[in-house]
Amino acid sequence: MPSGPAAEVPRIARNWPVGVRPSVLRGWEPPPSAYGRGHRGVDLAAGAGAEVRSVAAGRVSFAGRVAGRGVVSVELTGTGDPPLRTTFQPVSPEVRRGDAVGAGAVLGGLGAGDHCGGAVCLHWGLRRGPAYLDPLTLLPFHLLTPLPPRLLPVPPGLPLPQRWP
């Protein structure tokens, strides 16, 4: 069974779970042991009520409450055995267990929580079986870093304006 190297996580995400390029308030910090302290996901800045979206196609494996918080988990299609599973909290679910979802499908609205010490945030996790992984490894590079603009050559014979406004 895979145990967690980023190389085993395909970059299949098509979007961020909230916003376009949200701030990462706290990154993934793997625990030193299965029961050790760590941060088994990433916290993304977002406003209360923001739409929480599936990052890739899959099937909802859980939608409900855990320890008083709304949680949605999605098993990602075509990611092996056991499949990768993303988890989002706190979310007011708009989906049910068994629902098929596509990349970008709304899973629910971001709820209030105390996970980020007063700030509203989405906690986004990733697991394969019992192994916790960094969910940011699902994102392709173009979603992680802004690319600088590229100027392309002007084809010969293309009429250009004489003066720019």
C-alpha cells in the first residue's frame, strides 16, 4: 500500500476547493508517528459561506457531522486501490453519500469553526488508506504558482495600431 510520497499523488486537481488562489494559512505538517502531533491537511483562507468545490471527479464517501463540524469526503476516481480521499471541513453539505461529483462541483458552503483561531478557513485533507498526504500535491503547477506573462512574436503582415491609447 502506498505510504505517502508526493510522487504517488497524481496532479489531477482541476481547481482549488475555495476561491481562485486562496492563501494557505497553515501548511501540511506530517506527524513523526501515526499518533504524533502534526497538521494533517492545509488551511485555506476563505469567507464564511464560500462555495466549497470538489477538486477532481469522484464519489462522495461521507457528508455529515464529525465532532460537531460539517465534513465532506470525496473518493477520487481512478486514483488506485485504495483510492485517494479528500476531506473538507467545516462544510454545510449540499451533497449526500454516494453522489458522483465532477471537478468543480459544489459540495457545500464553508461554515464557521474554531480551527484557525478566529479566522474563517477551510481545512482540506488528503488520505490514501490510513496514510495522510499533502493535499497541495494534487494541484498542477499552474494552479500553485502564478506564471509570468509571455509575449509572443507578432506575425508578419499583422496590422498594428499606430498609437496606443
